[in-house]
Amino acid sequence: MFFRTLTGRFLLLAIIFVLLAEVLIFVPSVARFREDYLLSRLERAQIASLALLASDGAISDKLAEELLVNAGVYNVVMRRDELRELVLSSPVPGPISATYDLRDPAPWVLMRDAMLVLFEREPKVIRVFGDPVREAGLLIEVTMDSAALHEELVEYAARILLISFLLSLATASLLFLAVQRLIVTPIRHVIRSMAEYGQAPEDARHIITPAARVTELREAEETLATMQTELTHALRQKERLAQLGGAVARISHDLRNILSTATLVADRIEGSSDPAVKRAAPKLVGALSRAVSLCESTLAFGKAEEPPPRLDTLALRPLMQEVVDSERLALGEAAQVEILIDAAPTLRLRADHEQLYRVLSNLVRNARQAIEATGRPGTIELAAHESEIGCVIRVIDTGPGLPQRARDKLFAAFQGGARKGGIGLGLAIAAELVRGHGGTLELVRSDEDGTEFRILLPQDDALTPGREPGR
């Protein structure tokens, strides 16, 4: 299990990489040792040959044998003045198995031959060529046994391996301690902070304090601290909004009862003989009905649910006209806002009349209030047309446009309010109502030239001119 941790895996990789580096050093070192060993034997053989030549051959056989034993060879051949001469010789125990030329060897050849000698199982007789030192001839050639070479090469390789192992262990240990201090400890600090924060995210004391010295880890801690701070703030805001939502739900419940009573009174007013009262009474009843519906919708939103739409076939232009008439009453006589409708009288769709009214009314009312806040004249246009993918409804105004903070969270409840004093609930409810119809509500543009919202509602084939139901 240890090697499944970050520390264990880093330690294992450190050991592997250090050993790999040591192998890259080990093979050339062994090759160099073998080359030096053979060159030393050639030099000794040359000295023995020069001793024999200096005495003009007047040495005993015993002394010649001692010279060969001291040089570690069986015989010595010198080439001088293009003449090859056997200077010293002794019985060779067997046939020559390999020949090596050290006059100008390639590095890869030296490394290959060294590995072959290192791992050979039985000693053998070898011949070695080389250049005499101090230019004492053209060539020197010796015949020798590889047993001594193999033995010393194995001993040297064992020392190199031991040193490599100790260096690898020391390097891996230092890297292990460095990783523990510089990486693992800060990561554990982050994990511990996340665990403590998860137990009580509302407590700001559990927000991590960046302390890492490594740049990347410190950036991670700072990012985590920022995220925890924003999350703590959001949780506190959600808690306050939840409390506010409970209060709004209670108020909406009581207000609904009051408006229901007012609706009953308005129904009686409809029976008045006064012509002006007769004209105003239906609009009053309609306004009270929508107010009751709004209270019910607020209660439904507080329960995180919106009643499903009751779809029915309706003509869109009269519904738009109803929205416009309601807003014109709010404008008063000195109105500076003009509301236009651009929709074919034959355009029909399947929708919930009250819910679609609420959506359009909310968009038009927001546009009217935005224009009125500027104190300048303006225009609101309600346009609709059919497309291949459904019915497209556009609400366009010439107001000042939405501020950036409102566009960022436009359809988020209690957060997307663009008007001073607004609670940011209207557009969230409108978007949810449109989604309930299987459509989409989106902001197309909002700048100094005005704002445009687009509603896309899927169209029923039976309502499309030129089509028959079911086709």
C-alpha cells in the first residue's frame, strides 16, 4: 500500500532513475577498467621483452619464466622494422579463443567485450594486440589467460555496484525528505483543511490559510481559500434567502386570502349601472385574479416547484394585446413609453394562457420600468413569428440596457435583479415557466441601444397553416 501513495511512488521512481543513471556510468567504467588492465599487461610484457633484448638473450630459462609470470602472459611477440619476433614464450595451455585489438578500439566494442568477459563462465586463452609505449616498436602482441582479468573485473564491478547502491539510497532518501517537506506536507495540509471545512462550511475559521512555499501549491491553496470564502458567503446568503423565502411564503399566503376577498367585492362591482365602472370592473377583476395567481406562484416557487402548464390552443395576438392594455393602465396619461405589437392575427399556439401572460407581462413591465427610469421617451415592441423549430416571441425595448452584474445572473432567483428595489424573482419564474412549456427564454442582446429577449416555444403541427393534424 505504501507504493500506492504519492510519497511511495516518488521514492520508487527516484530509486529507479538513480539506478538507471548508475548503469549508464557502470558499463563505461567496467569497459575502462578492462582496457586499463590489458594495457598494463602489454606494458609489463614490453618491459620484460626489453630486459631480454638488453641482455642480448643471455638470461636463463628460469629468469625468462619469471618475466612472463610477472607480466601475466604466456608469450610476447614484438614487431620492429617490419619483422615479427617471438621474444618470450612459454607453453600455452590451450587454443586461443579470442583476439582483441587495443590499438584504436571503438567505445561500443570496448563495452561489449567487457560485458562478455564479466559474464563468461569459464576462463580462456586470449590474444591481445597493442601499440608499444614510447614507440619502442611497431606492434606488441601477448597471449594470456582471461581468468585473472575476469576475477579482477568481477571484484571491480561489485565495488561499483555497492557504491551505486549506496549513492542511490542516499539520493532517494534526500529526495524522499524533500518531497515530504515541499509537496506531501502541503498537500496533507490542504486535505486536512478541506475535511475540516466540510464539517462546518459556515465557520470562516476553517478557511485554509495559504502557507506553501512552492509556487504551484501556494496558488492551489489561494484558489481553495477563495473558493471556500465564496462558498461560505453563498451559504450564508442562501440561509438568509431561505429565511426570507419563508417570510415571503407566509406573507403571500395571507395576501392571497385578502385578495380573494377583494375579488369577491370586485365581482359585485361588475353589476354596477355606472358605465365607467362597468368598463373598469373587468380589468380590476383580471388584475386581482393575476395578483392571486402571483401569490400562488410565489408559494409554489418557495416549494421549489412550479405547477405544470395547462396547455390549450390560444391566439397569441389577443394575449399580447391584453398585456399591453394592462401596462398602458400603469403608464398613465402622460406616458412617454410606446408599446407596439407585431404579430399576425392568425398566429396560434398551444400554451397556458395565464403562465404565458405572466412571462410577457414580466418582460414588458421590466422594459417599461427601465425606460421610465431614464426619463426619456422609449419604445417597447412585442413581436412574434413562426419558424421551422417553433414559435418565436421577441420583446424588444429601447431602454438603457442591463448592467453587467444583472446579465451575469439574469435568471437566478433573488440574484438577477436589475432594478433598484427588485428582488430578482420575475425573470427566474419566467424562465421556469417557459421551460415548463418545453421552450427557452434567452437574452439576445443588451447594450446602450436597448435590450432584446427571445422566447422559443415548440409549435404543434396541427396549428401550423397548411398542415393537417397528425402529419
